Amino acid sequence: MAEGEERKGGDLDLAALDVVTQAVESGAGLPEVVRAAARTLDASLAVTDAQGATLAVAARSPADESSLLAPAGDVSKIPLRVADTPVGWLHVRVRGEREPSLLRLIVTLIASEVQRVRVTDRAAESAAAEFLRAILRRELRGSEEILAAARELALDVEAGASVLVARAHPQAPTEEGWRARVRAVVERGARAVAGRSIAALSEREHAAGAEVLLLVPGAEEQLAERVLDATLREMQASLAGYTFALGRSRVTADPTELPRAASEALLAANVAEGNSEQPALAFEQTGAYRLLLSTMSENPEELRRFYSETVEPLAVYDEQYETELVRTLETFLEADGNVAGTAQRLYTHRHTIYYRLERVRELSGLDVSSSDGREKLSLGLKAMRVLGISAAAGPATEAGARAGRVPRGSQRRA
């Protein structure tokens, strides 16, 4: 009798497992496979990839989902592997009794489905990345060529689209693959508002951070604004210990304007860089910086040359001697040339401000007491922002640079 009961129990388990295999074979996708597995196991389940991004959840409530993904005594975290290659994790809270063999089979099925999704997603990600980079490099010529490439990605940009650039800078050592995680977070935030958005890591290295290009189909400015806000919120919620800079373009009226939109988004992100109070900017909010867009796009070398002739000596000095000449100059100009106001904003004695401004004159050859000097230095600071060059914090605050400090004896510190 016991043997018959055991066989009956095994039959029931196989019948339950059949629900999961059918979900796999039907191609319904990972979320449906996970839901079928949750019903079979009488459990709450969540699947995350190797970087910790959530891929699918089958939970009874938002609270149940949150506790699944947070450390909890009744949640098991099981590695998902395919041929000894880690592909993610299965978070399990089982409510009833289930045979370990059934759980192992389901773990294997889910791991295979995660691997299949990964291969598909990587192909789609690669195609999206090539399209976005081609837009940025202005390699696609004419409306028809751009629309044909977009159609291959199931993108509708004929009515309009906008471009967003999102950057994240880790403030502490990070795990391997963190740039891919930043891309996934940016795309997730955008797709919460505009489901057909595509994202790709930029080819450019940006100050040891991650730079993500995002294309948002849609002709509405309000949609672009909501995507910018949602992306920033998702980055702030999911990437603790990072600083951010985001910029978005105006909405294009024609596919051939997408390269211009990419340049606008880059400029807005450059202007937002280092602005903790307003880390996300639309192109329309960049003010006078907009006047330098054509120079940045068409003749960046001229912009770099102007920067090198004005502000670069100050930035180099700051980096070498841990001073704040660039910040002092920027604050002085914002205070309309008022030394007392500059000292108050920087919590520094006005004699220190005078000394630093004299050092600015010595290094740049430009005198802030003259209108010509102030104008050139102001434009030099704008060129610095437009080019995406961040003011140096100095070796004392740069991670890992303690051994590379410059001796103090030969120079006087501002």
C-alpha cells in the first residue's frame, strides 16, 4: 500500500511538472514559466540574473515580492547554472512540502529558459547597440536608411523620437559586470514609461563611469520628460553609491534629425555632470551652452583648443596640487564678480579668494578684473562642460591615488 501511495504521489508530481514543461515548450516566455513553476511548487519565486537584475517574479503581493528579493530566513537562494556556467539565481519561498527531486528538475528547466532568454536578449541588445552607435557616429544616411534599420528592431521612429544619455559613476569599488547592470537599470526605467525604448552602452569611456544611450520612440515632449524622470528615479533606487548625470534631446520631427538629437542629449548630460542638485537636464534647460552645440558637433577640436588656452591650465593645477581654482572661478563668475559673495558661497576668507584669482591670472594669462578676461574664462568653463570634462577633485579625494600625491614643498597651495 505504501508503495502504491508513493507511486501515486510520484504521478502527481510528474503531472504537475508537465505544466512547467508545457510553458517552456510553448515559448510563452520566462515569466510564464516561473508562474507555472510557482503553482507546481506552491511557492513564491523570483529569478534574477548574475548581476542581480530581476527577470521574473511569481509572488502573491508586492510585499511578498520585496521579501523574496531581500535576505530572509524562509527564502532559499538557489544558483541557476547551465553546464557549470552561472546564469542567475532562483529565490524560493515554499509554502507546502515538495520532493527535492521535483525542485531540482524545475531549477534545471528555469536555468535553461534563463539561458535561452539571455541569448535572445544579447542578440537584441547587440542589434540595438549597433543601431544607436551608428546614429551617434552619423553612419546612417537619409531617412529611408534610418527607418529600415529601425524596422529591423521593431522600432517606429517615423512619427518622432528622442535620445537620452545616462551616466553613472561608482563612488566605491564595484562588482564585475556593473556597466551591464547600469544599462539594464536605465532600460528598465525607460520602459516603465515607453515600452519600446532601447538602450546600449556607449563606446566612449567617460571618466571611469558607464554611459548609456537610450532611444525613445514617440512624438510627445511630455513622454520624453516622463522617461527622463522615470530613468533617474530607477537609477537612484537601484544603484546605491553612484552619482548620475542625464541629458535628453528635443523630440525629432524627422528620422534624419536623430544624429542631431544624440548630440543634444550628450551636451545636456555634459552640462548636468557634477550638478548634484539637478543631475537630469533637458536640452532646452542648458541655456547659453546650446550656442556651442554646433561647435561640439562639427568642430570639437576648435572647442578643445579654446578650452586648453583658457581653463585647462587651472584644471591641471587643481588636479596636481589639490586646489580649487576652477570651482573658485566658476563661483566668482556666478556671483557677478563679487569677491565677498564668492567667499561666502565657498565658506572661505576673501583674502584666499583674491589669492586664487591672482593664481588664475598667472596660469591662464587672463585677468578676471577685465571684461575681456571674464568673458574668455566664462566661455572656457562652458567649453569644459560641453566637452564633458569634469573639474578635478584632486589626488586626496581620488580613489586609489594616495600613493601618487605630489610633494607640497615646491609649490604654494591656493
